[in-house]
Amino acid sequence: MKLALALPPPQRDLRLDLFRGLANWAMFLGHVPGTVLVWCSFRNYGFSDGADLFVFISGYTSALVYTRKMERGFAFGTSRLFRRVWQIYTAHILLFVIYLASIHFLSDRFNAPDLVDLFNAGPVTNAPIEMMTQGLLLRYKPLNLDVLPLYVVLMGLFAPILWLMLRFPDALMIGSVLLYLAARQFHWNLPSYPSGSWYFNPLAWQLLFVTGAWLALTGAGRLHFLLRSRFVLVVAIAYLIFAALMTLAAHQPQLRALFAPALFELFNPNDKTNLAPYRYLHLMVLIILGARFIPIDARGLRATIWQPLVKCGQQSLEVFCVGILLAFIGYFILQFAGNGILAQLLVGAAGIAIMTAVAYYRSWSKRVEKSSHESPVDGKRAPEATGPLEHLVLRGAGRAAQVARGTDTQQPPLTGL
């Protein structure tokens, strides 16, 4: 089949980078426990959070990137996809080792044994070889190191999923929904070590990933009518208000009185492990409203104030890994150097500044690396530059307006997670 027909012309969509960068910042802030920083993320204001958005965008961009790779053959596209899986797996293992080493070093150096238990690093002390082996198998995961193993699994299985989606998109989407429902009904999950199961159940969270891919390839055009519907707009806003109140009620007893106990218990605790249906719906509502009010050609997307977020979204893998490590270091600093509100805000600001600096450095480094592949004679790029290039597209009213004005031009591709 003509794979190119499955995709719109490549166009740089800064909205994806912007929100992926926002997801990275939100996950960093939310991973510093017991501080006001968690209130600066958006997990306390609705059912979904940065992890949901992160997985959805990853599925969306992966579909666009590797469909174009498969224009050169399924085997070639699969090889490029597995190379990316290896990069993500390697990043996780490197983060895993540095993370555990940091926890044990600081715990021993500052006589803080509670750190080891709090961040689930204790088993390494009792059985280091076994736990490191289980870590390599993605079965043992210290606290906050759950997202990348999920992504490794989803990307590792994406080649046959994409092959089927290009031929039977609706059937595959239905199959994804059925697998999600079965996983929730029969409690299917992958085992963790030494006990328990995965915090992010891949059999449930695949729904977000596959939904992103389906929308990228075929679904967005069919569901475009939702962006224009006034009824959908009213219902979406009402649902977001309900989700915010219900989530805040879990932290504020005064708000809990607004809801009947039976209704409150339906949404609390928020089932993140198995991706509760209300979490999925919450993110879909946010995506609909985002596409409606922020068109792809919105001039404000290029404003200077948003550039740090955009840059962090473009270098998402590196920024995510640094953010996880900084969240632990930030928590340690606050516990041993003062835990006042000002100190917490300074730690949050410093962490975001470091993440942004890493993003700018990686962007510069990749540009230098790319330029090194240019021929000094004719300026042509040498074949097969390192790293897959992501062509990011989000169909919507903004792109239709660009086509009508004749300003729809191809832009440089982006890189990222």
C-alpha cells in the first residue's frame, strides 16, 4: 500500500512540543513529595496528569515518524523503530544505575536510611546481583522509574501494531479498547519483582498510545466535527470543572461535602495503574479543547515565553531523565537544608532551569552533530544521520486555514521521545 497516503504533508507542530515540555515539567514538580511543588503541576486539578499526556503524544508522534520510515520498506522501518527502543532502554538503564547509586550514596553519607525505603531502593542492598538483573528485565523499578519501562514495552510492540493500523485502523482501535476493558475486568498486568505488578499497567495504558497513533493516521480527520460542536464544548467544560472539584475534594474535606459518598468513592482513589475510564476521558476532553482554542498556526506559539517549554518538548528523553534525578535530589536538599515554602519554590525553579539548560544543550549538540555530516565539498548531507527524525503533525482547524491561505509549508522535522 502507499504509506504516504496515510499521512498529511509533514509540518512542524509546536503544540506537541509545547505540551510535551509541559508534561515533563509537571512530572518533575509532582515527583518532589510533600512540597507545594505538587500544586504547581496539574495532577491535583483533574483526573489525568503529565504521564497521560506524555504517553498520548508519544503514540501520536511515533505513528507519524515510523509510517514515513516504512515508506522504504517494513523491514527498514522496523529496524529504525527498534533502534529507538534500544535508545530508550539504554537511557532507562543509565538512569536506573545513577538513581540507585545516588540514593545509596546520599543515604550512607548523611545517615538517612529512610531515603532507601522511601524510594524503594532497599532490595538492592540485600540482593544486589538479583535486583540489578531484575532491573535489566524491567521487573524491578525504584520509585518514579515507571514511565520509561512502559514506553519501552509500547514501542517494542509498535511495529506489528503500526502495520495493522495502516491497513485496518478502525479494527485495531476496537481491539485496543477490548484489550483495555479485558485488562481491567480480569486484572491482567505484568509482574514486578520481588512482588506486585507494574504501576503503569501496559495492557491498559496501551489505549492512550494507540489512540494517539490512530488520531495521527486517520482519526483526527473523522473527529474534526467535535472541534466545531458547541454542545461538545459545553459538556467538555462542565466535565473539566467536575473533574477539578472531585480531585480537589480528595485533599479538601470542605469540598467533599459537595458530593454524595457513593459518587466520591467512584473517583477516589484515582485509579492510575489501570488507567481509569474517567482519566482517559479527561485527557481526550483536554485534547479537544486544546485543538479548538490553539490552532496549529497560532502566532503565540512562537512567542519567546514558550520557547523553554518547546525546547524541553523537543529534547524530551534527556529532559525526562534529568527531571527524575533532579526530583530526588531536590527532595533530599529540602529534607536536610530546610523545607520552607521559599526553599521549595527555589528547588522547583532550579530544577526547571537545569532541565531547560539540558534541553538547549542537547539541541545545540544535535545541530553540531548534524552539521558534521554535511559534505565539505558540496554541502550535501551524508546518508543515514544518527537518530530518527520526527515529523510532527496535528490536524485541525489551524491547518485548514493555512491551506486556504496558501501558507501551508513544510518545516524542519523535530526530534524527541
